[in-house]
Amino acid sequence: MISVTDQMHRTIQVPSHPQRIISLVPSQTELLYDLGLGERVVGITKFCVHPETWFNSKHRVGGTKKVDMDKVRALKPDLIIGNKEENERKDIEALEKEFPVWMSDVRTLRDAAEMITAIGALTGTDANALEIVTGIAQAFGELRPTEDIRTTAYFIWRDPFMVAGHGTFVNDMMQRCGLINVFDEDDARYPQISAKELEEAGPEVILLSSEPYPFQQKHIAEFKEICPDARIELVDGEMFSWYGSRLLKAPAYFATL
């Protein structure tokens, strides 16, 4: 066993080369696949849709917000990888009484690079992690933010309206695209807002994410009534909020918007 410190500054004891890993975060599950961990990953959540082969074959231990403890115990993990924002504190506290739990806390691109590097070291896949981090840095280095700066609101939920606010990974991605988040004004990470507040904020652009709420074409008219002059776009939420190896693809996607 070795001592490691996670991104929540917790010191935990883990095997030097864990062989039975459970991931509780979709974007980190995809990262584990791209790190080449294969059969060493024994469990994922029902929301871990990438890669499809794992989604169809790996054991599922519940959701990101509701972990099935019995299913976790049955898999006998020697490492569980979670995230401060995506997983429930009560679930993590219950799990860490029985298993080593490494937690990420990702709010910026730099945090994401640190997470990928740390998981690479934790799992003995340092070289693959370095290749991914280098590729991400290169891709974002080539991203050219829009010169026509636009005030923007990024919606993650519909009833009630909720947006990405201060200190979120989405907010960092918006800034790298050259967008100004109209709700990046206080410490509320995912503020609930009213139609009136949206109207008063007057964003030039409204982005409707594909997740966690699955916004579709039919929802555009609702926002058009509130902000008739705004440009309203449906966007791929994975590109804005997944902070694992999918970041290799994000800059090219941002360039198409």
C-alpha cells in the first residue's frame, strides 16, 4: 500500500497497482479506458456511456448520485474513483469506510490536467496520461477565442431554470471560447434563475446543453420568447463539462460553434 493525496487534499492508502477499479464519474470512466486500463476497471455507473463497449459490458453500481453499496461490495474494489461535485457526500463517506476512495475536484482545465496526471500515476499508466495531457494542451493552445465577444448564459436545467455559474468547469470552457458568462457574478455555482432574471441579464447568446437536462429543438421557442434578440444554440454538454480525455476533442468542437 502507498499513501497518496487526492484533489480534495485527503491522504488515502491505496495499492501500488490497483487491479479492481470502480469509477463513479462518466468523464473519468472514459479517461480510464483511454489510459488503457481495460479489465482492471470492474465497475461503472449507469451514466458512464463512453465507451459504448464498457457501457454494454461492465458491471454497473448505480448512478453518480445514488451508489448501490451492495453492488460495490460484490465487486471487491481495491480503488474507487469519484468526484466532489458529481457524487453525493453521504455515498463517498459510506464507501471510504470500506474501500480506498480517490476524489477529484475539477473546476478548470489546469485541474483536469492535474487529475489526469494523478490518475495516471495512481494506476501505473503515467506514459499514457502524459500523452493525453500533452494532446489536450496542444489542442487548447490552437483554439482561437471568438473575436466578437458575446455575453452568454449556459443552461443545464429547465424546470426550474438552472445555469452554469461561478467556479464551474463549464464557466472555464466558456471563457476559453471567448464568451462572457452573464451569471458569473457571485459564488453560486449552479444558480436557479427566473425568466425575469434571464430577461434582465440580457445575454446575446443562450446555450442549451444536452446534459444533464436534454434540451432539444422544441425548447428554443421558450427562450426566444424571453430573449427575442438572443442567438440560441443547442450544444453538446459533454464537450463543455467532461474533464477527462474527451478534452482532446473539445477545442475542435468549440471552433465549429
